[in-house]
Amino acid sequence: MTDPIADLLARLRNGIRARKRDVACPRSNLKLRIAEILRQEGFVDSVVSADDEYSGTITVTLRYDGRTGNAITGLRRVSRPGQRAYVPAKLVPRVRNGLGISILSTSQGVMTDREARKRGVGGEILCEVW
């Protein structure tokens, strides 16, 4: 697999379209941190990490509001293996005028755009969620 983050986002997107309650994917520290950020920001209900004979799995419980709506309206991979997207601290973009988040990989760890602006660090924009 050349882009495991895009695989995680595609699994989440497909689970939302299929109205699944839980979505499972192979575990890595980066994907686990991205899923935890989505949980902290209220886009998913819970994140459970389990060990198996290989690397482990992450099970993400999706959040729905009532019958029709989902907490995640859109997911977009920004920095790809073929075209990386780096931003300095002063140019960290807002997603949907502050209604969404972008997840950055910085020298101080993986964090949201708001936290990166507050700490004054830039980095690689991994994805945007709204």
C-alpha cells in the first residue's frame, strides 16, 4: 500500500456512504493519531485499537445525528506521496472558514490546524475534514 492515510480516509468515506456503524482498518501510529483527533473534534464516536498477529486494527465508530445526517460531510487528502503539501506556521489554512479541521504532521506531533496556529508551528497538511 503506497498511501495508508488515503486508505483510512477511503474506508471512512465508504463506511459513511454504506451507513455502517463501525469501520475497521490496519493500525499504524499515524492512523491511530488521526482517528483520535477525529474523536476529540467530535467527528466520530469512538476509536478502539486491538492487537492481532500482524500490526493490529483500528475500529472507528462513526457518528450519525438521527436518521439522515453524518458528522463527517467530507474528507480530502491534501498531501499525497506524489505531491507533498507543506505550509509555514503563518500560512496554515482554515477549512470551510473554521467549520472543518485540517490535520497536520508537525515537528511537535500530529495536530489540528487550530492547535498548530496556537503553538506557532507549520508542517505537512495530511488531510481536511468537514
